[in-house]
Amino acid sequence: MPGGKNVVLVGTADPGTGAPHSMFFTNDELRALVARGEMRALPVWLEHGDASKEQVGQVEYAWVAPDGMHVLISLDVSLIRSRAIVQWISGGIFSGLSLGYRAQIDKAFNVCAKTIHEISIVKDPYHKCCVIDFVGELPALPLPQPLWKAGTARKRARV
């Protein structure tokens, strides 16, 4: 078990292969969600909250590529359930991600809006490509010394 308080996981949340006005997301819809900031701080559950609606983590960052939407999720391993989930992912018991969302449907049964309310760590994702690619701690990056300490600061010219 990593020693820090937070562990991250990176994976594919949705392939973006849906058709417009369908139950599945298009890549353009996913891009719009990310651009509006709707993925930021989104709660993370286990199996869509079937056993418990306990939040085990949150989405820290999301981006959309040609193969769909990817997410970086932080898990708070100070929680017993989150520590267990890290072990279950590492052991291959849970390997996927799934978006939890609500769809609004018009009278012609066209989907006119979708609202994501959570993302779940799941055993068997609906979209087989929605897998967790990484779980663990990210290495600390060395930060450069501030420029003003490095002696490169310029003096302002008086006017």
C-alpha cells in the first residue's frame, strides 16, 4: 500500500462513440462537459453505489482524446474502503470505470440532455475499453527555484 494519503488512478471513463440524441455520449458531448468543468471534483463511488453511496474519491482532471474521455481520480486512502479498493484494483478484481448519469428524454424518445452525477470503479464496465490504466502514487516533481531567488529578476526602469 502506498504510504501517502492520496493515491491516484488514471483510466478511460467513456469512449465517446455514441450517436447524437442517444443514451451514449459523443466525443463532442464529452468535450463540452470537460470544457464546462462538469467533471472537476465529481464524486467517485464503487459500483454506482450499489452497496454504499460512500464517496471514495473524486475526479481531479479530465481530458478528451480521439479514443474518448480519460480521467485522473484521487482516492483518499485514509478511508478503509478506499484502501480496500486500491488493493482490489491492484489485484485485478476491479478494473473498469463507468459514468453514472441521468438522461432527459422527449416525447419522441430522443435524449435531449445528459447529466453526469458520479463516476464508478466497477468490476465489469459496460464499455470494455473503459479500463483503469494506472493506480498508485505519482512521483513528486522537482520544482524549480523561484526566479527571484535565482538572481534573474529584472529591476523596473523608472519613468
